[in-house]
Amino acid sequence: MLLRPRSRSRDSAEEDGNIQERHFRPHFLQAPGDLIVQEGRLCRMDCKVSGLPTPDLIWQLEGQTIRPDSAHKMLVRENGVHSLVIEPVTSRDAGMYTCIASNRAGHNSFNLELIVAAKEMHKIPSFIEKLQNTGVAEGYPIRLECRVSGVPYPQIFWKKENESLTHNTERISMHQDNHGYICMIIQPATKEDAGWYTVSAKNEAGIVSTTARLDVHTQWQQSHTPKPKKLRPPASRYAALTERGLDVKAAFFPDYSPTQQPGGLVESDDL
């Protein structure tokens, strides 16, 4: 049995032989929610609307209609998705947005809030505690240490004289923690370890350095010479770092297999 194609349902009215078209009020099939965008980034608000005839869309910020310019663009894709694109976003773009779709049958709208997060602040590194000149008897352990701050947290570079130190060895290990403490442990120290040591801290905002002298003295052979002791951090720092979850053994004890700490030790051509 052959079926005749079903005709589309429509309201019709005969007037001078013309058939009037049915009108459909706009209806949003897709609409974005509230947005948080970092200052300087791109913001895109996408929506999709139905209606007959095809609705016209306008975008408003705090009740004021947005006009296209170099930073604000209204786009329509082939699949019917309308977009408001803002690039770059500034603090002036923050607020309540309204998208209004309208045609002969009526109008519809939705609202969303755009929050513009402040751009990440950059702060040049600075040494809260600098390297200090120090000396040690040959065969004894020594710790060179300092503390640095900076946003974002800087990369750390060590040098002895003009030689970059990038790898831990059996005698020399370099460590840093999440609170800016940096140290190099040499155990045992030899005459060859004497010299000028430099720590440099670098991030996107700049680079700073601190330098100090290490002297290694000859150990006189005496029957009552005390044996070298393992280095331990001061009690106050030990308590503070342990309370914050730092593995102090890994960071300060050279006979413990060191693990790579955040930031890493790398060699830079800028130093």
C-alpha cells in the first residue's frame, strides 16, 4: 500500500488567495552560564536559538547594547550558533550580560554574569636570607643555604666560580622546598671545594643572585679531634618545616637519597 506524504501542519487563512505563514516565538536551545575569565584572555559566549522568522540577537552589558569593535565581535556559525567574542578581556567587561532574541512573534532572553579575574601578578625574586661567607675544616660537612621569594616561584641555579652545578653527586647535593629554602650540602668537604658560590633565582619578572665564599681549612691531626657530626637544621626551622609537611631528611641529610624538589636544578645561558 502506498502512503501519501504527510503535509506539514500549519495554520492557514485564505485572504486574497494568500496563505499566511505561522510565526514561532524565539526559544533558546543553548545558553551559557556564569563565566570567570582571567584578564587579558579570550572570552566566548555561545548560544543557539530557534524561531520563525529567524530571530535577531543583541547583546547587552548592564543594560547597555554592545557594539562591535576591535575587542568585541558578534559571530554566527553555519550550525546556527551565535557567539559574543571578547578579546582581550578587561576589567571593564565584567558585569551582567543579557542576550535578547526577537522576531515578529515575540522575544526571549537569558542572563549571565562575567567575572574578570585579575591578571597574575609577577614579582621579581628577592633573597630573604642571602648566602653567607663560611669556613669548614677539611673532612667535615658544610651546608650553604639561603631563602628566596618571587611570583611565580623562581627557578634556582647554582654556580661555583664560573662552573654551573646542575647534578647531585655522592658528596654534593642541592635541595629546595616549597617555602623558599635552598641549600647545598657538601659532605665531606675537601680543599677543592673552596671558592666562590653563587645562587641565582629567575622568573618571568627578572633574575637576582647572591654570592658567598667557602673556605676549607686543613685539619690538624690531633688525638682529641672530635669526629665530624651530621648536619642538622636549627630546631626552630626543623619544627616549622616538619609542621608544614616538608621531608626534612630528604632536604637536608646528604646520606639520604635526594629527591627532585619543585622548580628543579637547570643550567641557564642567561647566568
